Amino acid sequence: MTHSNHQPDHPFQRYSRLKPFQSFHRPFKTLLLLLVGSVALSGCAASLLSAAGPSYSTLVEAKESETITFEIVELSASTIGPYMLEELTVDTSLVLDGVLSVTLAPGDVLTVMLAQTDKEPAIFAALSGGGTRFSDVRVDHNGNIEIPYVGRIKAQGLTTIALAERIKKRLETSIKRPEVRVTLSSDISGSVLVSGAVKTPGRYSAIKGPLTLLDVITQAGGATAEPHLINVTIRQPGGVKQLAYQDVLYGQNMVLSPRSEVVLQRNRQSFIAMGAVSTPGLFDLPSSHPSLLQVLGVVGGLQQATADPAGVFVFRRGDVDADGKPIAKIFRLDMGRPEAMLLASAFHVQSEDALYVTNAGVYEAQKIIAPIVQMIILGNTVTGN
């Protein structure tokens, strides 16, 4: 019997003599060929992979849609002009435009002082002694008040000075040279109701003087959100007016009419961030006029491991054209360029803009290579090779 000195190949030696592709079993060869072929036919890997939005190449090569008219604007020193931040200006016009008179209304509480200067008959205390005071005189639901020695008298619609003159004329029929003083102790007529997004809603009195819009908001503890996120509605006898609280702080303050209502409401000024940013999601704008650089700071900047710095896009919805088609703009900034930070700090991001950052090409390739390598490892493990 002849014995051969040939020893079996070590597995490593056996694989080293084969072409790399021959070492895979047929099912994995087929799957690999299908993946590679699909990528080649599609021209890019993006259509085969999950993503938060379109790929860089899809965006820069985009053509006008049949349903939406859009324009791609490459942000540069020559194109950013119409989209730059505008400097905020302070309104230097008059804040207090006159003093509004307060007229009495049902529910007001008065203090009435009656005095007389002659000695006969001595019905009320002398003026030098402070006169005779009637406190907590309430204007009833019919608009009347009632005072001893005076009787019932109409007060609704009168100022405190006019009411004092009316009382004085009635007393002059029985008293020579009477003195009358009427002051508001608690007022409904001159107060202003503040509600909504303030810390202390309630009714605030104008007894000490006319109230401005800033007066009542300050007395109510201020707004519960940043000024640029608050809208103010003022309901007055003359009509309804709406302002942005930010504009009120910048000078559009106003004197409030008696019995006004001031309602502060949360105004959602937001943007959405998607793609290769550190924190995707829906966010409030950081200011009334935020820059792209500020917005990128809110979301934590670009993901260094996955983001393509050349693929920073801002999507903005516009109006409609003559044919009724929506108009949109897509802005692109290459953050890899030296001037990118300056451009980002000058570009004005508006409410409802969408920030989208594409993935880098290397990362897209990794998303294809990784599952293939896993399948190869799994196949070798299953076959025991």
C-alpha cells in the first residue's frame, strides 16, 4: 500500500488559492450580484436606502415639478441679498397719545364726600373737618347710586367730575354752597381685563391713571413665552386690533380705552429640521429674526459622522402663481466653503421653513456595504467555512 505524503489544505490556504468571489456560496453570490446590479442601474444608492429626504444629487439636479413651481438658489455673496436679515428698528412715535376719560359703569364702587361751608342748617360736616364721607357707594345694575340726603341719581356714563357736579346741583336746592368730591374706590368701568398667556390673568384698575398695553401686561406678570412667540389681541369699544408682542416692546405701545380686553396668545413660530443634523424635529424659532446659523445651533449643528457639508438645504413654501401652482424656493449652502459661516449668519430663516441636511456619499456607500459584509459573515458562519 502506497501512502501519500500529501496533507489536507488548511482552510486559509484553500481560500487563498480561490478567487475572492468564488469563496462565496451560490445564494450569497446571487444576492450580491442583484444588489450591485440594482445600484448600477439606479445610478446611485439613495433609491435603495432609507433616508429622511432626497439625496444631494436629486436636489441639485432637480427640475420643475408638474405640480409645484420651485427654484433652487445657491447661496453666495451675490445671491443672498434679497434673503438677508433686516435690522430691527424701534418705533419712536408717541407712546401716550392723550389721556382717555373714564366713565362710570355698573359695578363701580365710589367714595362720595359731601361738605358745606355755611353753618345753617348743619347737615354735613364742614369742609375743614373733611366733610361727611359715604364709602362703598356702588353703581347698581341700572347705573344708579343712592346717597343719603341726595337720593337716587344716575351715574352710569358720567365721569367722577360730572357726577359730582350733578350731586352738587341737587344739594343746592337745600344747602348753600355745598362741596362734593367723588372718587373711585374700585372700578369696573376703567379697568382692563388681561387673559391668556400671562402669568397672572385678571382685571387691572386704572384708578391711579390711564393704562397702556405694556402697563397691564407688566401688572399681569408678563408673557409666558418669548416676545416673538406671543400675539396680542386688544378688544376695545372702538374695535379689535392685533399686534405682535415683539412690536409692542419695540414701540407700538398704546393707551387702552376703559373696559378693554387684552388677550395674549401663543404664536407658533417654528421650523423643522431633518436629515443629518444632531437633533431632528420641530423647534420654535430662537428669535423674531433668526439666522441660519442660529437655527443650526438650535439643532446641534451637522452630524459630523454622516452629514455632507455641501448639502445644507432650506425649503421655503411661497404663494401660488397665475396658474394656481404653489411656488417654492430651495436654498443651498455649502458649509465647506470659507465664507459659509458669514452667509449662514446673514440668511434669514422664516417660520415654517424646513432645514434639511443630506448624508455624505461615503455614508451612503457604507449603508450598502455594511449589510453585504454582514451577509458574507453570516453565510460563512452557517456553512462552517
